[in-house]
Amino acid sequence: MTSLGLNRDTETPYVEDSEEPRSDLGRWPFRLRCYFCGEEDQTVVEHEWDLTTWAWVIAFMFIFFPLSLAPCCVPQMLLTTHRCRHCHRVLGVTRPFVCGGVAPQE
């Protein structure tokens, strides 16, 4: 069972005992227990370009050239990967153009 809340000390979202990697942890570090090593800490976040980002850069070059630089500055246009601070394995990925934080649990 997963419980979702807000860490009072750091004001960051917190997930306890999740059983599988999340598909959307948002764009910022997220506190959770690693599914692989069991350590509890904030994730390390990496923003990187993927095919969707490159497609928008090319489209913006034809539509309005100054917008082609937008993916360099806007994290929502980049692929965001969350990794464990201890074992460095991938815990979750947020795709480009996905807004918001943690997806609600059903």
C-alpha cells in the first residue's frame, strides 16, 4: 500500500513503501524509499533532451525562431529522470510536456 503526504520539514511530497517505479514524480527531487536498495532519501533529478524535445526545437525554428531556444530553459520540455542517491538506479521518469506533481493513486 502506498501512502502519499507532505514532508513537514522540507515541504516536499513523500511516498512511503511504493512497490514499483512511478511514472510521474514531477520535475523536482522527491522523497521516497528506493525500490532496489531500501534506503529512504530524496531522489537525484536529471533533466535531459529526448526525441520529443528535439521535434519541438525543429518545429519552433520554422514557426518562430526565438522559441527554438525554449527547451534549454524550461524543465517541462525535457525528460526528467529520478535516481536513488545511494544505488543510482532509476526510480521514475517524467516525460516532456507532462505537467503537475505526483499522479493521484486509485
